Amino acid sequence: MGRLDNNGNRFYAGDTVCYTRAHHEYLKAIGRWPSTHIPRRALRGKVVDSNGEKVTVRWTNNGDPVCHLPCNLQVVEDDE
């Protein structure tokens, strides 16, 4: 089952995602973004699972999956 993001896209296992503009700004403001020189879309992950309340993302090939609120993520097209 997919979950809609803020742009009307659904999250499915295997989708590439990044943070939304608003969540990216929030992460920078609280000092949780790695560097202000790293653009928002440079950090991408793959959806592992999605349900009505959370989206589970693996940000690196060897990293542990991390759960996120769907409103904090957006689907990235492969050509972006």
C-alpha cells in the first residue's frame, strides 16, 4: 500500500526519496543537516516499506532503515 506525499505521489518500496523543502530547512535550522553546502536532493534514499503512518527509508546501502513521517519526504524521479 502506498502513502501520499505532499505532491500527491505515493511511496512504494524501491522509490527514491529525498526530504521536502520545508523539512530540509528545518533540519538545517536545528543543525541536523550535514553541511549547508550539501543540497537537499543530494541526500537520497530508497523506500523499504510504507504504510498509512510511516515511510521506512534506507539512506545508504549498508545503513539501517529509518522511519519517517510521509509529510517530510518526497518522491524523486530518476532523471532529477
